[in-house]
Amino acid sequence: MMENIWWSLPITLIVFFAARRLGGWLKMPLLNPLLVSMVIIIPFLLVSGLSYERYFSGSKVLNDLLQPAVVALAFPLYEQIHQIRARWKSIITICFIGSITAMVTGSAVALMLGATPQIAASILPKSVTTPIAMAVGGSIGGLPAISAVCVIFVGILGAVFGHTMLNAMKITTKASRGLAMGTASHALGTARCAELDYQEGAFGSLALVICGIMTSIMAPFLFPLILRFFG
């Protein structure tokens, strides 16, 4: 039985909250707490020779809290239910177009650059939350592990640069910003929205849920078409 590393949990928490404090102090998008934590902890594991499995065993409780944390994003969504009812047609249309765009762009570009159909299938669900992406990627012939990596990478990009791009395009409506972030960068983007504005976080949560459902339904039918036109 693998021995737990008891100090991995406090180290993880200390690094994360220190990175969060630093990012809040310097106001730099690149100082995203998740990104900074990865930059610090990964080299630490490599230098110390400590395996990821042993490190993870000591902080597994954080992973167990991930699903309840995602579910908790539904609370601000509930509080915006009146606005959602008034705009549901626009919201569904936006999420549908966003889901199609996210799936086609990633897998099509991968195929045009010479990737195998398996890699393209792994990339296709990059913009939905990790459990859904792994299930969708595996169901269409991809590698769930690669899907998970793509999801994390896209989520970090969205959390770091998403609001900068929205500001540059002068998109100021909270609903639009939240839907864009939730559609493109799933839970990490939504969490970033929730940090900055409560209403943005609510619409990000909505897009996260709707796009996850749409991607699950459409991916098996869409991927063969992408292979036909871009493979």
C-alpha cells in the first residue's frame, strides 16, 4: 500500500493561496493561481524525485472536493433564473454555436496539421469539463488522458487571457462575458468569472452545463463529418 505524504496537502494549499495573493497584488493575468501552482509544484516533484502518485495520495481530498465545487456553481445560476427564462432562446443558440465551433476548430486544425484521427478525437471535447471530455473523447476513439490534458490547457488559457480578450473586443455585458467564458474554457473560466463578478459566474455556469450536454450529444455525429472534410 502506498504511503501517504501528509505534507502534500498543506504545501498545495500554501502554494495556491500564496499565488492567489500574488496575483491579486500585482494584477497580472499570467499569475493565475492554478498556473503558478503548477509551475512551482511540478519542478519540485521532478527535483525531489517524489512520484506524482505519492504526492497525490496525500492531497486526494482536494480532488474529492472538485465535483461538489462544480455543483456549487449552480447556486448563482439559480439566482439568475429570471434572466435565463427571459433569454433562453438566445442562450441556447449561443451555446449551440459555441459548442460546434469549439469542437470543429480544435479537431480540424489538428487534422490539417497532420494529427492522427485518434489525436483529433482526443482534442475535440477540449472546451467542456474534464469528466465529460474524457468520456466523449473515449467514445469517439480518442485517448481520455489526452482529452484531460487539453481541457486543463484550454481552461488555463481562458482563465488567464479570456477577460483580456473580452476587454480588447469591448464586450462588457455580463451575460455575454459569462457565456463566452463558460463555453470556451469550462469550469476554470467560470471560476475566474465568479471571482470577478457574481452574474458573470452565473452565466458561465449555465454555459458550462449546456455546452457539456450539447457536446456529449453532438460529438459522435460531428466527428465523422470532420474526418470526411479535413482528414
